[in-house]
Amino acid sequence: DGGITQSPKYLFRKEGQNVTLSCEQNLNHDAMYWYRQDPGQGLRLIYYSQIVNDFQKGDIAEGYSVSREKKESFPLTVTSAQKNPTAFYLCASSGTINQPQHFGDGTRLSIL
Amino acid sequence: GQQLNQSPQSMFIQEGEDVSMNCTSSSIFNTWLWYKQDPGEGPVLLIALYKAGELTSNGRLTAQFGITRKDSFLNISASIPSDVGIYFCAGPPANTGNQFYFGTGTSLTVIP
């Protein structure tokens, strides 16, 4: 099936640790995105990538890092610099940057 | 970031009733998208609108791109229990390049 796969579904982090969230798509989309969703709120953009080897900061990039070495993969690292990392993280992709985005099922990150 | 205001914030309706919700912004939008999110899952695209005044249907759902380009409306006719979820509007403001912004969501509860 074509789609966007996020893993793991649930992730727990200790204080001071970096963690990496996986996002893979087999839709042959050029653009990929990471959003953060807090309870009762909308989605806020962390990073996006228009094409392989390129990415741009969104509104809340501090404490996060990404890479885009392959077209189908856009991993997100939540670093220890992110002081409030507990949230639901959503990955999305679109054919090109200005087309509607399609989402994975999310990763819920919690702090131990 | 851009502010997309959705109204109402939450709705409790009887099965079979029609539903109306809207999304407004102080900025002009080039595209309006409507998504539905079920608990613990990623948003799913329902309808995409591309020009002012456009009216588009998807089954029992109908959405309109406001003629001022600063608002959009979503109607659901004859609601059923599986309509329960959070509905988000989204789009790229005309003056901010390609970044999409999401509304705060309308939570819909359908009482059987």
C-alpha cells in the first residue's frame, strides 16, 4: 500500500536524551514535513523539505533537527535542547511544496 | 505564525442533524484545505479548494472557498456517528510563500 509510515507509535525519552522519529513515504513525493500537535491545539510546523538534501525551519524549529538524505525518508531528532518535548508528532508529504499534504499516523513522545 | 480561527471550537449534535463550521483569517489564502482527525491518528484530507467562490462536495461534505479569500466553510449533512472527530482547516497564506498553517480545530461529537 502507498502511504506514509511513522515509527514508533509511542516513544519514551529520559531527560537529556536525544531521540529520533522515523518517517518514510512511498508516494514518490518531493516535499516532506514535520508538525507538532499539543492537546487541544492545531498543528505547528517544525521543519519541511522541498527536495532531497534541502530543508527549511518552520515556526518552532528550536530543539529539533532533521535530515533528508533520501527522497523517501525524513527523520526528526528531538534533542535535549527541546525543553518541552512531550507531544504528538506528525509527518506529512506532498507531491510538491504547494500541494495538499498527506499525513502519517503520528508518534506520541513522552518524557520519563 | 499565522492565525486561523475556527468556529465553533466544539459541537455536540444529534445523529441526522446537519453541521456547519467555518475558518477565518486576517490574511488572504490561495488554497483552503479541510482535514478530519480521529483520536491518535493523523489528519485525513477531506476537501481541497483552489479559487474564491469555489464550492466542492465529497459525499455528505460540502466546503466553500470564501469570496474574500479570508474564510472557508465546511458543512456536513445528515451526520452519522463516524463523523466524530476534529476538523481542521489549513492553507498557505498568499504572502508567506508555501508554508501551510492549520486552524485550531472544531471538535465534533455525534450523539446516536
